[in-house]
Amino acid sequence: MSEDVRIRDVRIRDVRDTDLEVFYEQQLDPEAVRRARFPARDRETFMTHWATKVLGDRTALVQAVTVDGETAGSIVAWWADHADHADQVDQADQVDQADEAGEQDRQRFIGYWFGRQYWGRGVGTRSLGLFLRLEETRPLYADPFVGNTASVRLLERHGFRPSGTVRPGEEDFPLLVLHGEDAQPGR
């Protein structure tokens, strides 16, 4: 492996204002949009969303991912109302949708976005492993686009298991769930 490809130091930390510009540019990448099946936002919409819905959500866990000190992406966990997904979920494991605190109508989701230059270099594996040490809620859900096999494999490597299918539009998104006993350290 050449020196310019080797990753020395992957870390997660709280998001800083300066990270938002990097995140904005990353979500404009057409290949990332294609793989995530999540449309890019214009600057104002993106910054407002991050200020109000992401950083403004006191219940969310929001972390920047850094590689050798440079911002590489983000990982977020948030609560979603079960009712928002109820009509979209097929064969979901209904028994485990409530957490131990009795949040019967809510599910904790995880999502991430990395700059393309960090794909396939172990950044997702390392940073998700670090994140899952901070985010202790179980069960924890994820719904990557079915065609993004790298993302599905990343989650499975950390112990997420299939629990159904979400169809927010015309395409399938597998619903994956991480139970406490399934957690893996990643590779």
C-alpha cells in the first residue's frame, strides 16, 4: 500500500462549524447521491437542515469523522417516530421496536456520509466502530439503499441484521437492526 493511500489515524469528535462546509460539498458528489439515493440540497437548505434538524436536535448524537486530522464525513444517530415508518416497513421485527425505556413509538436510527476519497479505505469500519461505543441505544436501526452494497456490508460487519424492507419511494431500502447481543467490533 502506498503512503498516500494509507490511513494512519481515524477519529470521531463533535461537529464544528467548519465541518459543515465539508459536509455540504460531500453531499453534492453525484456518485454519493446515486449510492445513497438521497438528493443533494442547495446550500441554504443544507445549512438550515444541519442547524435545526441535526445539530439542533438535543437527542441526536452527531459526530464528525476525521482522518489524519482532516474532516472525512459524519455519523449521526437520531430518534424517528415509528409511525413515520410503519406504512413502509415489511416484515419488521415488531417486538424489538421498543427500547428499554419504553419508547414504543420511536426507533433510534443511524446514518453516515463520507467523502468519496475515503471510500474503501477502512474509514467507515473504524469510525462506525468508535461511534457504536458512544451510541449505546439498542436496538439501533439503519436503512441504507439496497444497491449500496458497501454500506450494507459495513453495517453487517458491525452486527446489524436484516429486519425488513423500507420503501420510502419506488426503491427498496433494507431495514437493518443492531441488538445488543449482535454488536461486533468491526474489522
